[in-house]
Amino acid sequence: MMSQRTKLKGRILYIVNEDWAFLLNRLPMARAARDAGLEVHVATNVSSGAAAIEAENFVLHPIPFQRGRRAIRSAAATLKAIREVERAIKPSIVHHSGVQCCVFGSLAALDQTFAVVNAITGLGYIFTSSSSQSRLLKRVLTRLLPWLLNRDRSYTILQNLDDREALLALGAKSDRMTLIPGSGVEDESLQPLPEPEGPITIGFAGRLLVDKGIRTLIHAYDLLRDQGHDINLVIAGNPDPANPSSISREEIETWIARRGITWLGHIDNIAALWRTAHIAVLPSFREGLPGALMEAAACGRPLIATDTPGCREIVLAYQTGLLVPVDDPVALARAILQLAESSELRASYGAAARRLVSERFSARIIGQATTRLYGEILTHDDISLETSNTRSDLHTPAR
């Protein structure tokens, strides 16, 4: 077992499909890896996050990543770019984030000797959609994914027990799996907030996708307003055109034309959302472990989510919030009204949600668990332990 004080030596390469996804979801663990002594490299599609990534003293490697329907057509270019980065920096560990990166990154590493960490951050659209294209991709992945995850020197991180059981059912080996719930919440900077004045306000944070349950939430909100309840809704997040379940901007315009709905788009300071909202709602179809709800919990907000994988890790029924069935606007409206009408429940659930985050999901706890895994991998890898810890000056040129 590695001591938390042991300084690690080597280079770690994070492969994430979008720079904003790295900053949103992987930053706490990458900081923990850096602070533990590893030289951190990030290979990702760069849009607007380059300065923020490099400000962390990470080495950034722009690579072409396409998502959605274009991903298969551009796979060869992505695999080539990943291999070029790996040849240039000779990483000790490569950490893939999300199913797409796990597949592409593992394929790129088939003939390599470094250790691979595959972080399954949720089984995503392909596993929740019923479209014909998704069913085809699911059939391919159910055969390909276990084979890749079971390779020598491959390790899998899962965020919840449901995903673990799903992968075991596909044939993935349990002895290669580690449960680490999420990437960590900065609970020191996100502190409990007092409730805002005025009408009860629901807050939603996340990409505007059907799979995130945003249409279900809009329907539930309409039901409450039609019943005469003075409740507002604030939405933080943008559509994601690369995702087939993305909401169109035209549909969003119809929402904000309704009384009481505010669309903020992307916001950098998530605490600003929870200063204005009394209740956090995420009626998602499936998650790994939803960072949006953990951030809301850190701010002391009561939670409402669907009784689905990932969500029920943070929403403990009648403790930190309420769970509702998937795509059930009537049940969702009922749950919202229950919390809207009870300041005592909101206070009790919000305080419990904050305690849960601090005790299980803080960036410090998740960072320690992740770097402990890195240390155990490196301990059994003499080559990686001998990798120079001198900072590399090799950057992959922008494409």
C-alpha cells in the first residue's frame, strides 16, 4: 500500500475528448496527481480551455477529437494523434476519461507497454438511447469494451456500483476494477449558502440534453405553474450539438418565453446559480456520478433526481433529497412541490447533502484515492518508476 506522503515519479497523460470536459470533471484529480509528484500532460480537443489548463502547469497537447456521429469517421486521425503524443512523451500512465476515450485510447495503446487507466464516467447515450444507430454501437461496444478493459496493465475506475455490475455482466474482470466516486468537489471553495429571498426557485445545471431529463423538468415546471404555484426555474448550461440527444436552441427559446424561466447558458461560477436557487434538480436517465448535484450539495442545497445509476449515489432518499422515476413529470412536480412547501425539509436535506460531499466526495478524498491507485500501479512497474521526473518540453503542435 502506498503512503499518501510518498512522492510519485513519472509522467501521466490524461486523454479527454474536450478541454472544457477536462476542466469541468478531471481537474481535481489532475491537481492531486501533480501535487503527488507526477508530471501532468493533457491530450484533448482544444476550444477555449488552453490557458486554464496551462495555468495549472500541465503540458497541453491539442489532438483532434470528434464526438457523436462524426467520431467513427475521424477515428483514424484521433488514434494517430494519440500515438504521436505517447511516443513523444513516453508516459508512465495514460488515464482515459469517458467511454469514447477509453475505447480510442486503449486501441491506440494495444502494442504499448505503459499502464492504462480507463475511467468509466457513465455509460452514456449509447447505453440509454433506443435509436437504431445506438443499438448497433451498443452491440459493438458490449464486445469490444470488456476485451480492452481486461488487457494486461489495464485498470478500470468506476464511479458507481451500477456501472460495475453492468460491466461485470459484459465480461469485464472485477480484479481490474476500482470504485472511486467521481472526480471530487472543491468543498473548501464551495460553502453552504443561505436560501435566497423570493419565490421558490429550482436550479438545473448541466448540458441541455434529453438524456439529462431537461424536457421532463420543463414539463414538470409547466404542471406546477398551471396549478397556480409561484415557482421559478433557472437553467445553467448549453446544448451539445455533438450529442444526438441535444436540445435545439429553437426549443430553448420557447422555454424562456414562459414566465418564470431563466436561461443563464454556461457560467464559470457555479455558486452563483445556487445563490439564486432553493432546490437542485437533475432528472437524468443515467450518470456516472453527477458533478452538478455534488456541487449543489456542497452549497447546502436539497436534491431531487431520478432513481438511476449515479444519481442515487448522491441523492439518498429522504436524507439528502428525493428520488423520482425516469421521465415522469408528474412525480417530479410532486417532489418539487414537497420541498417547495417545507423549509424544514430543505434545510435538513441540504445540510445532510453537504455532510455527504465533505465525507465522501471532496476533491481531497477523491484525489487521495486516485493517486493511491497511481502509486500502486507504479509500484508494480519498474520501467515507470525509472521514468524521469524532469519536466518535458515536448508539446504536440496545434492541428
